[in-house]
Amino acid sequence: MDFSAVKKDAVVLLEWSTASEINNQYFELERSIDGIDFHTIKKMNGAGNSNSILEYSYIDDSPLNGVNYYRLKQTDFDGEFSFSNIRAVRMESGEISIYPNPTSGLVNIENYSKLKSISITDVNGKLLRTFNSSDGPIDFSGLMNGIYFLRIETATETISKKVVKR
């Protein structure tokens, strides 16, 4: 029925609803920085078959700086799929963003002109790795799959960003 993407502070709220679902296996939320090359940021199960209105939502807590393009891919059990219309959300410059997230290896940090240091901690706060601002992309490939936090220290603040390693 509907698919929307709305900026809420430093995150993007993605919401959609269906009037009915027939043979619906799953949804994939996809994001792009250029509106052409999309990457899956979240996969969610569909209801299979339903004759009632169902509502879904997801919060993109790591949007990219600039314009973020979002679309919804719906896939049936037989592999047939369709896409929603594309929605665009502009994120203010000055916000630090990390991508891709989830990741299987390298994570880029964007818009960090006054970056001092970066560290990776686990969910318990245990320090795992530290990097200098000149080290380039952050490498998660040697870590086990799970949830981690990037602690980004700038000249004026310390920011914590969640990263999912797959």
C-alpha cells in the first residue's frame, strides 16, 4: 500500500504497509547513495499469506551523508520479486556516517574532518582495536560475526556507532 522514508534526527525511519500478502516470503530494504547501485541494509520476513493490513518499520541508524535513496524489494516464495518506488532522504552534512553497515569486512567513515582516533569495542565495552585517523577504512574481517561499536573521537566530541559484522 505505502512505503515511506523520513529523517528523524540522525536516523531514517522506514515504514511500509500491505493490504494483503500472497506468497510473500520476505522484504529487503535497500539503500543507495546515487539512486542506481542499491545494497541491502535489512531483510525481514513477510507474512506469507494475509488478507489484513500489516504494518512494518525499520530504523536506519547509520544513514550516509548527503542524499540516501531507499527502496523496498518484496520477494515471493517462488523467487518472483518487485520493487517499490524510490524514496530519498537528505542527511545534514556534518554528521559522521559509516558504511556499509552491516559489513563483512571494511567499513568507511565519512565526514570526519577533525577525527582524532577510532576504536572498536564489543557489546560489553571491551576494547578490541584502535586506529589512527590516517589508517583508512576500518577492517572488521578478522572479527567474529556480531555487534560491535566504533568509538569515534573528534576534536569536539566522542561518537559511538553500532556496526553489525556478518
